[in-house]
Amino acid sequence: MAESLSASRFLDTEDLVCLDVRSPGEFADGHIPGAHNLPLFSDSERAEVGTVYKQVGADEALLLGLEFVGPKMAELIRQARRLSPYSQKVRMYCFRGGQRSQSVAWLLEKAGFEVELLQGGYKAYRRYVLDSFAEPQEFMVLSGCTGSGKTRVLHLLAEKGHQVIDLEGLAHHRGSAFGGYHQPDTLTVEMFQNNLHSRWGNLDRNRPVWVEDECRTLGRMIIPDDFWSQMRAGPVVYLDVPLERRVQFLVEEYGHYDQELLCSSVDRIKKRLGGLRHQKCRQALQDRDYAEVVRICLNYYDEAYLYSLHKRAPEPLWTLPTDTADPQQNAESLIEFFKEARVEEFLSN
């Protein structure tokens, strides 16, 4: 008989293949990172069974479900063997840990598998994910106006052994009107939070984690409340990069994109730029004077960013002046600053 595990114990067995037996649509909305979809029902079959359950009753819904599943039983076993070719011990879940996962577990056990079930199903996992962000964690927040190269600095910190969570990478968005270029649009808020938890759950709570100073939303993604609260309470290091260095960095970053794409991004912030600045920005785009486009946009973005930063008044707020936007040099300067300013000693107190 399949063993039923709590969410924490279930996630501790990541060496086992994880099977999600919900419908493809449910799986697409959100799933445990790394899980494989082994759907008991298609989306239309699930909808039909649900309708019969509500309108007729549980017995008729069960019979209809068996009619759908009967012809699939052999193929379900074949798929499970393909998904877990080296082990016949697997993890499995459905939405509430009910009949779908228990039925497939029974079938796979008849085929020689050993199955561990998620108690409470995916619903319990989601509750566990959101609750986990309340677990205390020291944050270090890397701040700096647009074009400071903060994300690349974070990646270099990670390479040097520091704990880092790249929120923009997880969200598939770089956080501005220009930030969603060529990023997949299939990511849901639910899946973003699940992916964030998979990083969060592996942190060493005795060491700080570096994040970039972000708005609560990244494109369509929303940072969970408890994560956001802890992040906003963390000390901030402001990377002070000169304007022209940031202009050069952003021209290299975005200047190769399609002209129409750049125009549509500028148009999205028309009200924020104001009519005159927007008009000048569009003219500079037409002239392909990308440095001027960046300067005009930064006039708005810098004002908004600095206003937000000083309004919340983080404590402490350290400023790290630099004369370059080179991520390698700034990562090294940040590490040196971290040591000299005795930041770790501050955090431990």
C-alpha cells in the first residue's frame, strides 16, 4: 500500500521521479518543479467527470471515470516506466491526494512499482510553499538605478559562492517596460512562486541571501507577501554607477532589438514620460539615436526609482560608488565592501 507523506517529507525525496496525475491544464497552471505529467484524465474528461459528480452524484462520476481510464491502464504503466526507467520507486500526487493519485498508485503497484503519495495533494503543497516564505532569512538587497548591471553582478556573486536568488530570472522578466523581450509568456504566477520556493527551500538560513531591489510585481509575476516583507526589511547596498556608464550599458543591452518593439515599449510609458519627453524619445528612436532614447527614459526611471527607495528609507542604506558598469569589477568591489563594512557582523547582531 502506498505511503502518504507530508509535503516536507515528500519534497525531501527529490532523488525519486515525481509524477503529477492531474490533467494537462492543471499541470500547466502550476506543478512541483521537476514533476512529470502522467494525466489520469484529459482536460475534457476531467471536466465531464466533475460535471457528473456535481449534477448526478459520486457513484455515476466514479463509473464514468472508470470508463475513461480502463483503456488507458496499460499505457499509463508504459509511460511510468519510460519516465522512471532506472527505478520502480516513484513519488505521486493529484490535487487533493484523493482518488486520482490513489487509483494510479494502485495500478502502478500492481505493475511492481513502490509509490509514495503526497498527503493532501498539490493543494497541500501550495499551502506549504506559501507558508514557507515566513521562515526567517537574512536578506542583502542590491540596489541601483536602471542600467547598473545589478542582475549580472548577482550572477557573479553566485559564482563566487554567495547565496543569490535571481527574481528577474525566475519571473522571466527584467522589471521594466523593456523587460519582457523574448521571454516565454506561459509562466503563471503560481509556477513562478513554486520555482521561487525550490530555490528558497535550499538556502542556508545562517547566511544572507542576495536579491535585487525589485517592485512587488515583475511583469505579471507577484512576489509572495512574506518573502516581499522580509526582502523589504533587509539592508540595502546602493550601487552608484554614473549616468553615462549606464547609458552605454543599456544601449549595448537593448540597442539590437527590433525598432517596432522598442517603439511599443516607449509608448507603454508615454503617460509617465509626459508628452514632450515621449515625443523626443520617439524622434530619437526614428533617428536611431539609442543613447538619447536611454537618457530620456532614464530621466523618468531614475526619478521613480530614487523616490521609491528614499520613501521606504531602508536601514541601513549603504552607498557603493563606482565609475564603471562592468559587472565583474562591481562584483569584486561589492565583495570587498561586504568585508570592510563588516556587513556580516551587522547581520549577526
